[in-house]
Amino acid sequence: MIEFSSEVPFLWRLSAESSEGYCSVSMVVPCPPETEVQDFTIQTNVLSLSSDSTRSETEETLEWNQEDIDLFLKLVNQRRLFGNDFLDDTVRVDLTDPEIIDIINVVAAAGFGVAFTSYGLLNDADGSFPVFQFDIGSLASLNTVNGFKSCIVVDVDDDDVVCVLLDEINMIPSDTDFEQLCKHDLLLVKRIDILHPEYAESHARPAHAVLH
């Protein structure tokens, strides 16, 4: 169990992954030198596209910025609320918990992933679904050509929204330039494309949803 506080910094470690300039992203919790315990490391499935060849050839360590911390805490607290856990001023997380590791992957994707465009991936938004009020960190759904898929909103800029996929999207190769988008890939969509999370959870229109 790790107690999350300003005294225990969370770090990102970017390591060379390929000659094409990609770096693998790991989350690192450094341990005090006097403990003689190795740093705690979680390897994510996120790849960062390096901005220069030097960074892609060497290992780099970065401290989490405030956006990383805010998103992590928001997602952890949402999980605790869904589980009816009591919320207090101190956040303690089990970094071996698969759900916490998944949150770390989402935060890594938000900070280092490259967003794909949604062209050819989503069904046309025709206004037949209820408007969903969301914010950064909101769990949501997307009406894809491969069915309703879960996602988490990680950035909002006017009408443009970036979300992290929680489900795969499989495509027919002739329809797009790629065959599949994977869990934790980033997708750039429009506000109207963001739907209530229950659509993906039930794969059907929620019973209480009212059409316009």
C-alpha cells in the first residue's frame, strides 16, 4: 500500500523502444536510499513518440506534472465512490491493484499518447442521443462502427475532445488506415460524440434515456 503525498513523488521513465523513435512509458515510485529497497516500477502499455532522436536512444525520467496528479486522483476517487468507499483527506492506493494499474495507464496515455482522428470510426452523431454533460476524467461512451465503446475524457478544447479508449475498436482494413485501435489508445472526437457511459456498459440504449 502506497500513501500518496507530496513527499513521495511519482515519476515517468521513458525508455527507448524502437529505432522509429518510440519510447516505452513506465511509472516509477522512488524509495528512500536509506531503505535499500528498489524503486517500485509499473510498466504501462503506452508508447511515446519522441520529439528527437536523442531522447529515443536514451532513458529519461520526468516527474509527474499537476495535470497527471489531478487526473490520477480524480480517477482514483471516482473508483472509491463507485465502490462506496469512505473518502478522507489522504489517498492510499495499492499499486498492485489491476484497477489502479489501469488508471496509471490512462494517465500515461493522456500525457504521452498520440491521438488518432475518429474519421471512419464513429457513427454519425445525428442528435438522437441525449446530451451528456462531462468533464476531464469523466467515464463516457462512443458510438463506434464496432459498437458502443467505453472511454475516459482526458482533454477538452472547445468542441474538440480527446479520450482514452477502454475497449478495442476492430476495423475492416479497407475502411481506415489501421485495422485496430487498442485499449488506452487516444482518440480525437467532437463534443457531440461523447455519450453517457451506460451505453457501452449495456450495449443498448439506457432505459431512462430520453430522445430529443
